[in-house]
Amino acid sequence: MSFLRLWRGDVKRLTEKDYRWNFIVNSIDNAFFSVGMTFGSVFTIFPVFAKNLGASNIELGLISAITNLGWGIPAIWGAKYAERSAKKLSLVLKVTMLERVPYLLIALISLYLVSFSTKLALYLSIVTMGVAIFAMGFLGPPWMSMIEKVIDPRRRGTYFAVGSGLGALMGIGGSLIARRLLAEHPFPRNFAYVFLTGFIFFMLSFLFLSLTREVPDERIYDSEPVFDYIKKMKFVFSDKNFRNFLIERIISSFMFSSGGFMTVYLLKKLSLPDDSAAVFTAVVLASQGVSSFLFGPIGDKKGHKLNLMLSKVCYALAILLALVSERVEQAYVVYALMGVVNTTNNVGSMAITLDMTSNKRKELYMGSLYFMTSPFSFVAPLICGKLIDNFGYAVPFFLTGVIGMFNLLYLWKCVEDPRARR
């Protein structure tokens, strides 16, 4: 593995003051970004928008599939470029507009194209959302690598939790705004206003992101053909514990494959209006916000494997309750559980990934993880959508709950938490 060393006579280090500053501005960035995602959620708002444009179950599954593929495949390119960038923030700022501007474009599609052709608007919106998701996937390793540098390693889980928690609590107000916009304006103008509001929050997030303090890496890797870079993944997978963690993430993609259908299923089953999706989002965010401040610090102390295990249990319970729900109050409990799932899975997976890759070639590790899990994340919701078409919602929902329990057992037996070991 060849690399170019960048030696300086007096290598600058981040101070405790810098760490505190970065914790604050990146938590606010994370919070505003989370609120933006509330208005453009690919799990609640966007599927309902697509359903109003005539999307079938397969096309709804395609949205989840593109989302999962976009978060994974570009990551190996993002990792490659991150290794060549002494300052990760510079790379992130150059690419990040591609994950923010698409929400403005979808708002414009809603305003001006839906009345002309709903089918064209549907597919163009899916493609535009795909651009945003692929940009997020590309930026995954560079952003995670930057966070590994600029956030105190003793507080990583707390950082992810605070950003997620603040974003969730702020997102409650955002979801109420979204509900009002959806209820008070006719389709498709209502969704246009929702996506436009999301874009405004994304730009506020960009402002705080740009304030991050980062010192250059002491070394950067030489440029090499991407296929040669991909071949280096064999070194990553020789790490047994990381390989087992990769398998756990693949199993998780099949467990979570029913998540993209949950809102459409409950709206139909309980005969609820579309603006109820915003209420469900608010419940998710309230639960996510409260649980974030609890489980982030717990993970820092006890290890984030504990959080991942809890996510499996809560998801299986949410699936079971969704199947037996007969009242909207029961649906609220489903989404409260999903908020805990979001916290424990997202915070846990990001924090444990950084714990596993510290003092290693972290960009290659993270790019390999996202790249290898993405094909499975792509096909899983498509399979789930097809099963729903053939058997209804009960069978595939139940199967994903069973997969979750198997995943829990595998995680417990096969994956070692590096933080708990230390």
C-alpha cells in the first residue's frame, strides 16, 4: 500500500478547545441536516408523494432499493478520494451540494411537471432523489473520516446521539409544519412546499458544516486505478471481526427491508389521510430525540454493540405491533419503537465502525463496508415489495421480524465490540 507522506516541521494538533468547537458546530450541522431529511424522508414523506403519483409496490420498493444502493456503491469512490485528501472537509464541501440541491429540484418538479405527466414526474423525482442519495453515499467515508479526526474519540457516540437527538427534537416542529403544509394545500403543491422547506434546512446545515476546524493528515495515499483500489478490500476482510460485522450489516438489510412499506401499509389499513405521515414522522422524531440522549452515552461507556442488539429487538416488536394494530394509537407506538430503532441502529453502527477502524486504513474499511452491503440492501426491498404483491403485507413483515431475531443472535455470538474490550 503505497502512500505519500506529508511531513511538517511542526505538525498542528487539535486542542481541547477545537474539539469542543467541532462538537458544537457539527452537532448543529447534524441537527439541521436531520430536520431537512424530515421534510424529504425516503421512509415517510417521499413514499407517500410517490404513491400519489401512482407508484406501485414494486416502484415503492425501487425507492428503498435505490436509497440503499446509493448509500453503498459510491462509497468506495468516496473512500478513494478521501485517502488522497489531506483535509476531508474540503472534499465534503465540494460534493455536498449534490445531496442538497435535488430537494429543491423535486419541489420544482412538484410545482410544474406533475400537472403535465404524473408518470414522468414520478420517475424524474426518483432519479433526482437518487442523485442526492448517491452523493450521500459518496460522502459517507470522507465525512466519517473527518468526524474521526475532529471529534474527541471519547465522545463519538455522544456526538452522534446529540446531533441525532437535536435534529429529532427540532424535527418534531418540522413534521408539524409538514403536516400543515400537506393538509392545507392541494396536491402536488403541498409536497412542493415540504421539499422546499427541507432544502432551506439543508443550507443551514451547510453553513455550520463549513465552520469545522480540521488539521491536514500527516499522510495521504497515492492515486491509483479504482479497480486496484477495490482489490485492496481483501486486506479489510482478512480482519475477522470486521468481516463478521459486515455479515451482520448484510443480514440487517433484509431485516429492515419492510421499513419502507410501513407508512403506506398503516395509512391504508387504518384508513388515514396522507398528512398522518407527518404525524408518524413526529412520533419517530420524538422517540429518536429522547432515546438519543440516553443510548449515545451508554454506548460510549458500555460499547455500541449493545445498541445494535437493542435495535433488532425494537424492530421485531414494531413489525409485530404493526401487523396487529387496529387503532391509530397503536400505530403511534409502532413509530415510537421505530424512533428507538433509528437511534440504536444509526448511532450504534456509525460509532462501532469508527471504533473498529481507528488506527487502521479507515477510509478503505468504511468504503468496503458500504460497497459490499449495498447490493444486498438494493435487492432486499425489491424482494419485500414482490412478496407483498403476491402474499400481502403479513407474510413479508413477519419474515423480516424473524430475520431480526436471527440477526440478534448472530451479532451477540460473532461480533466483538472493540470499545467494550478496551
